[in-house]
Amino acid sequence: MLKKCANPLCPNAFRVLSQGKLFQMEVDDFVACANRKNRSPRRVERYWLCDRCCSSLTLIFEKGRGMVTVPLPSPKTPPTTVALGTMRAAPQSHAVRRSP
């Protein structure tokens, strides 16, 4: 059962599924024995990040550590492409003075 945000630094308790972001991971537990046919069934583990944490963090699996929080990559501005011959200078307005 989920109890709190997966961010160890966050105290927010899990209350509502519609708030935050839910992560689900299938874990394959192998029994340490010579016979590979004897292995425990796969199980699903769930992790939750609260609204505040999921806006700047995500979860990844690291071998030996399990699920860990990492910062989201910074949004990159998509490259601007301009087709040849379509670039135009902005129209400029010129004030014309009339002499009296």
C-alpha cells in the first residue's frame, strides 16, 4: 500500500489517486537456486510522487538502489526552422512629414 510520496525528502501522504503521478514497475524476483525453473512470480510495485514533486522530479530504476528520484530534464526550446525564401523583414512604418 502506498503511504507517502516516493521522494524521501517529501512528507506528503498519499490520499487521492488523481493527485500527483503514479509509477508502476514489474519486478521479476529470481529465487537464488541452481534450478532456474524455481522462481517466484513477478510482482508489481507502485510508487507515487505528489503534485509538487512530480513537477520537478521523476523516478528511475537503478540497479542496486531500486527506484530513485531524479530531476526532470530541463525543457529545451525546439529548434526554429525556416524554409529558404520565406524569411521577410518586418514591415517598417515611416512617418512622412509634410511641410506647411
